[in-house]
Amino acid sequence: MTAFDKWFQSIKNRFRPKKRGFELVEDIPNQHFSDVAALDEAVDSLRSLVDVLRHPDKYAQYGARAPRGVLLYGPPGTGKTLLARALAGEAGVPFYSVSGSDFVQMYVGVGASRVRELFKKARKSGRAVVFIDEIDALGGRREGGNDEREQTLNALLTEMSGFRKDEGIIVLAATNRPDKLDAALTRPGRFDRQIEVGMPDRAGRLRILSVHSQGKPMARDVDFERLAADTVSFSGAKLESMLNEAALRAARRNEGVITAEDVGFAFRSVVVGDEKLSTGRNRRERELTAFHEAGHALATVLLEPESRLSRVSIIPSTRGAAGYSMAVPPDRMLMTLAQLEAHIGIALAGRAAEELAFGSSSITTGAGNDLMHATELAARMCLEWGMDSDTGLVSRQVLAQFGAANGEVAVKERLGRVYGMTKAVLEEHRRALTELAETLLDREWLDGGEAETLMRRAFAREEIKKTAKVAI
């Protein structure tokens, strides 16, 4: 081979796609259904598959076909991977885990060959659980223009359709967005079962906290009942992360136990980030922040009395917030129109308080995230949940398919109306707003109970003042 041939071969090798095989080991997980807390319905749906995996030939005698695929869907961190591993561990069969993104390559044919390689290895095991995480990266709706993705998805569909009745192989897949999956993937015969893995309720959170606190030296002052009530909308992964943060803080102190103070610190760290020790803010910025957060807290007490105020602070966090107002909402599956508008009002109350206290020319950029949250709620009310008289009973998702999802006027009108209502409520209780802001400037943070007591005392004084005016 000449020097030119060697050079040319090295160039070809440099740009040739490297075929990376899956590092799949016949891993039989040591997790079982007893290790899965707060997902009873999902566990019950999977429990029947254990016998199918153990004795596939028995079901074949009756002409029964095991479900080829089970789709687990729900928010991130709710335990979908744990469920898949528990199924394999309960049945005592090998577990193969891959991500949908592992199949998505820029070179045509690479993804499809990886799909075939995966199922070839699974068939060699005889019985197995194949778990594909983030399957939407692989199995999203086909809209043309991507030959590699199309070939990869077709390969997966072909492999799943080729299972024999006596093959003990079940494919489990997880996604956060089941609505984005291709119809050919979710039809019967492919993913026969679809199981929702949702957020735990209060009792479920208590069980998850009990599981993750095992092996941790928890002090007696840690109230798990109260913690379960405070962590509304926390996933199992978020609860585990919170207790781990508490354990890390306790280890740094090295006093032998994890205290309620450690857990409270971890709770705030997970929700809003760590507090900054040095801020470098001037007096004016602190005043603006104090009125902004006081506005959120006051609106929470007045507009959403079912929520419990947890903490109000003007200490900046490492996530970029100048301060925060934390409230614990009640556990509920559905929300009424009035409750949604109250949430919008609470989000807009920081901006309204700035304007009331300092004028419209002094409003700040601190309401950026608040406006995003309020706009999202208003848009979904108008264009997904049919809660607007102008847009009517329409769904934005359906309208978008026809290029007609325009509801900006209705959203803007709702936001403006709720903002005016919120501003009027804060103006009516201006004394409570001012006293809370001044206390925050002095102390920097208040416990929720302290803040509520301060505001209710101000309400009482406002009522006495109104009664005196009427008497005069």
C-alpha cells in the first residue's frame, strides 16, 4: 500500500460511522414489587405478567398471547424505570435497558441494526424484559423527512410483531409524552397495555419517605406526616433527592443525626435552590423585592385560603430568584375556573405590589417567571380546557393541526382582568402589604405561620378603621 493509499484509508476511517454495540448484560434486578411504594395500581397491572414471563408455554397452550408491549407514561421521576426493574426482578428474568436516544443516529441504518441487535440478545435469553426509556425519541409521530428515524421505528415495529406466543419476552417502554407517539406503535398488538404512573398522593408520599429514610439516622423531631403534607406535587425521585440533601447537610455538621432543620433546608433547596450568602443589593432593590414577595404572600392568603403559606423570604437563591414565597396547595385532581384564576392572580400579585408601592415606572424584571406561569395557565384555560366565552369549547391541540390555534386576544383579556382584580384586592389591604414588606426588610424571611399572623392582625386593624369611618 502506497503512502497515498494509507493517507486516503485514514481519511475514510475518520469519517466512517463507528458501530457502537450495546453493552447489555444479563442483569437480573434485585428489586421487587415490595420495593415500589405508592404505585399500587401500576404494580397490580404488572403483577399478572410475572406468571406470563415465568411460564410462557402454559399460556401458549391456551392460545393466549402475552402482551407484546407495556407503555408506562407519566411525569419524570415517578418510578417508571423502577417498575420495569421490579417486574424483571419479580419474574427472575434478565433485564435489558436502553434509551430511545441510543437508536437515533445521523447515519441511515445504524439505529435499525441496533434494534435488531437488542432483540437478538433478548431472544438468546429465552425470557426477558426489554426496557426502552424515552421511547418518544425513537417512536415519535412520523411526519416524513427523516429516513433514519423511519427505518429505526419500522425495525422496532417488525421485531415486536415477530414475537411467538411461547416467547417470554415483554417490552416495557417509558415516556413523559404519550401523545407524541406514532399511532402504529400504540395500537393493539404492539403496546397492548398503557399504564399511567402519576404523582403520589399524601399517603403515597409518606410511604416513599419511609422507604428512603431507611438507613438514615433521622432525629425524633422530623415529622414525616407534616413533610408528606408539605410536598404536594413531589415525585418519588424528588422526595429521595430531598432526603439525600438533608443527609449531606447533616454529614457536613457531623452531629450524628438528621434533624428537622436539615430536612427543612433540603426542602427549600430542592424547591427554590440554596440561599446566597452574599447578595450585594442596594436598599432600593431590597424594598422592591420585599413588596414583590409580600404581594405573592398576601394574594395567597386572600385568593387561595385552602393553601398554607410555608415561608416568605427576600434572600436571593442560587437559581436566580431575588426572593420567594412558598405555599403548600391542597391535594386535588381537578381545579375549577375560580381556583385557576386565583392561581393566576397569585402569580401576578408580585408585579401588582411593585406597581402599587412604587408606581408603574418602577416595575422590575422580577416578574418574568411569574408572567410565564400566568400566561401558560390562561392559555390552557382558553385553548385547552374550554373556559373562555370568546374561544368557546375548543382545544388548542386540535386547532393546531389545522393551523388555527390563535387565541392571543382571549388570553390577554383574561390576564388583564385578573391582574386588575388582584391589584384591587392588594389595594384594599394596603396596610397588610406594607407591614409584611417592612417586616421582611427587617428580618429577611418569615415562617409561613408568622407571616399569616402578621397579615391577619393587619386585617383586623383595617376592619376597625373601616368601622370607625362608618360610625363617623
